[in-house]
Amino acid sequence: MLTLGAIFFAVPWALTGLLALPVIWWLLKLTPPLPTTIRFPPVRLMFGLGTSVESAAQTPLWLLIVRSVLAALVILAAAHPLLNADTRLTGKGPLIVMIDDGWAAASNWPARRVLLDEIADQAERQSRPVIVMTTAAVKKETADTAVRMMTAADARRVFESMQPKPWPTNRTRALAPLLDPDALADARPGDVIWLSNGLEEGSSAKDSEVKIMAELVGPLQRLGAVNVISDSDERLAVVLRPPETDGGTLKLIAERAYSKGMASIWVRAIGDAGRLLAREPMTFAAGKTLAKVDMTLPTELLNKLQRLEIEDAGTAAAVVLMDERWRRRPVGLVSGAGAPGDQPLLSDLFYLERALKPFSEIRNGSIDDLLKRPLAVMVLADPGRLGKAPRNALENWIKAGGVAIRFAGPLLAKATADEGTEGASLLP
């Protein structure tokens, strides 16, 4: 590779074409020979005829210069010039590329792919070996932690097949082979390029030896100059926490990694077949890393909710899959005792409501009114004898798959006693 200041030529042998510029100049100046004069009498008839088009006797100087410059530009283009092509690389040894490929890297993965292609181009131009290390490895017992050198072409194929993983990174374990004092001991100093996700790893009881990035960068400097590349604060990943429930209201909580300035996101509630059920904005106040907002949905939509996601986030941590913990099944309560009045503790529904209310939507009313909307279960708290119409409606609902729970009581006993033992049923 030929270097001329900040300009690099990937195909320097093409510059030999500049030696042909004097020949090109001579050819451009060359004019055809004068035509031979042959006398022809009828030509006298055309004497005196004027014409507005005239041809120059020789090529103008400005045109020669323009054509020569164009020829030189074609030769320079064939040499593939590059501006500041190797500003990140200072060493002569292997090029070590470390990639945070965990869940947080997915938000800006296309830009990382472009940068990885540029790194492969630089290594190929300098004919330098490449070492690729990823920090979101698979399970520990199957992880391949060997340090392998490869050509730039092989590294490019590895980059093209790489995808972000939906779990966190473990930099300490992934970089242990490189941090070994015997690793690459005989290699010349190279360059270390770290494509970071911009987040620090939190320690836990299972992995108390987690190190922050600053503690990892220091030991890596013995392998060469370390260049850590990360997204700007605005592009860092945002985490959507599992919501808390308060009746039909979901209390959403989102968390970001930085606290500078305000930021806004949108949270989408997705139902069956990807149908959008609701969309709620969330705003991070300046100096805050948490944002909270309430999302209220009707019970019918809440029970169809499949997931919550941050709009255009593209990471696994921006999605919360919803299950029965957040659904509120409608339960209909029917009582034959009427309103409790001043003695609610004596009501047939008092303890049923308190047992079911934290987990279900309670609906009180008559059988006909309750069956107008979908129900998961209908609870009959000793309603006594049912009329013909409510009874038929309830029987048809049960035959269609409904579930009815009836509690025995004085009214049920009286109704079955009036009917006698024969023909008695739970729906007298």
C-alpha cells in the first residue's frame, strides 16, 4: 500500500499509468495532415459561399489541459485512493476485534455490521491476521474460548454470519483467554478494537468476579493500542421492566443507562396476530433513569394482551411477554339474598368478592345481565329457585362450555325440598 499524506492507494501499481501522460498530451496535440489539393473546375461555382461553422487549425490549449486532467483522474481512480484509511490502526501485529453481541447490541446492529466490514477491509489491505472474540458466549460448558488467528477474508465471513444474542454479555469470562499472560506472548504488538454496547455488567451472587470495562481495558493494552467504540447515549438500549397491576391498570416501568437530558419512548400493547391494542408514551425526566406511566385497558383487551414492547427498540430487553399473571378473568356473582344493607359481613358475596378481587374482575347482577358479556366463571351464591328464562339461559351457557359454581344454602335447601328428592337438580 502506497501512502501519500492522509491518502492511501490500495492499488499503487495503477499509478504507473501517470507515466503515459506525456504520450497522451502528444497524441491530443497531434493534428491530421493537410489535405491534398486537386483542381476541379465545378468547384468554382462554390467560391464565395460563406459558412458559420469553422474548425480550428489546432487543438486549443485549454482543451488539452482538460483532457489531460481527465486522463490523470482516471489513472488515480484505478489506484483506489482512500482518505484516512488506517487512522484506527497503529500496530503491526494481529488485529483483535472484541464484540459485545448481547441483547443490548441489537438496537444498532446494522451500524456495527458496517463498521465490522470496514475493519475487515483495513486488515485485508495490511495483510494482518485477525482475532475475533465475542462477549455473549453460549453456555459455559460448550463455549469455545480458544484464541484463533484467521485471515481477513475468514473474519469477514464470521462478521457476516454474526447475530446479536438475546442474553447478557459476560466479558470477564469471554476475555479470560486474552487476559492470560501467556496469550500472544510471541506476537508483535497489534491493535485491539472493542465494539462495546455502552453498558456496564452488573455483578451477582453467581458471578462475583465481574469486572467493569476500565479494569479490562488496562490488561489488554499489552496486546496493542485499545480503541473502544460505543454508541452515543441516545442510542443505548432501554429496558422495559415487567409491569405491576392495579385492577385493569398496568403500571409500566422503563429504565435507561444514562440520566442526561430528557428522552421519550413509546410502549405498544400487542394482542393476538400482532394487533395493536394500545400505545402509550413514556418520558424520562432530566437527571432520571426511570420512567413510569399507567396504561389502562378494558378487561376484554387486557385478557388478549400478548406482549408489551418499546417501539423501534429491537432488543429482547425491550419486550415483556404477558401471561396469566397480568390477565383478569371476568367472574359473575349472583346472589339471592339481595343487597347487604348495613351488615356486609352477612352478605353471601362478601368473602367471595374479597377472595376473587385481587385476581379477577368482579361483576354483580342477574343471570341475564351477566350473560350479555363473556364470562370465565359464574358463581351462584345460593340464589334459590331460578326462573324459567334465567335457568334456560344458564343451561345453554353451560352446554356451550361455560362453568357455573353453585354454593348450597337455605334457599337451595328450600327449593329442593319443595321439588322432592326425585327430579331434584342443582338448577331448581
